[in-house]
Amino acid sequence: MASVFRMHPDDLEKKMNFIGLNNGNNNNNTYNFLDNIKYKYDIDVIIYYKIINSHEEYKLKNIFYFMNLRLKKIDFKIHYENVNNDNINEIFNNFIYIDKDKSIVKSIIIMNLLQQYIYPLN
């Protein structure tokens, strides 16, 4: 069966360790925007939360800018005004769960975009 992920989450954690992003978190926020994937498919999504926690607050807006550039190609957009550690979970939840029928697909898109952001592949 073909995978929907650009890179398996276990491999992504190895890559993060290799490039030094997993050495220490800048903040310890808890997130739940990918819990639908975690509970339905038993996939460890903690690595994606670590990606966000590894970035300083002033760089979080860059993640959303990067994602919106790619989401534009499929007519999606993440709406945000101010991005900080306290509201990033709410921003992702608003994007993913606004349409319950597409929540799994949008979660997978977010996971793949986070992978692409920290470890670009061709």
C-alpha cells in the first residue's frame, strides 16, 4: 500500500535529530490539531508538534506563509492574523475542522507541509 506521507514520521524524527532540530525545544506548548490522525490511524504525531515547538515564536509566521504558498495551488488557505505560541493550535484547528468531511485530508496536508518546511525534498 502506498503511503500518503512524503516521509514516514519515524524517518522524520531521525532527520530532525541529524540536522539538530530535535535537541531542545524552545517552548513546551501542547497541541491537539492532529489528534484525529493519532486516534484513527494510530500514528505518532508528536514529531509534528516538536517541529512547531522547535521554532522561535517570531518564526511561526514563516511556517504559515510557506504553507499558504503551497495551499494556494489547491485552493485552500489558512487564515491567521497574529501568530504566537498561544494561538497556533487554534489556527490549525480552525483550518482542519471547519469541514469535518475533509479533516483527515487536511491533517495529512498539514503533516506533509510541516515535513517539507523542515526537510525539503525535490
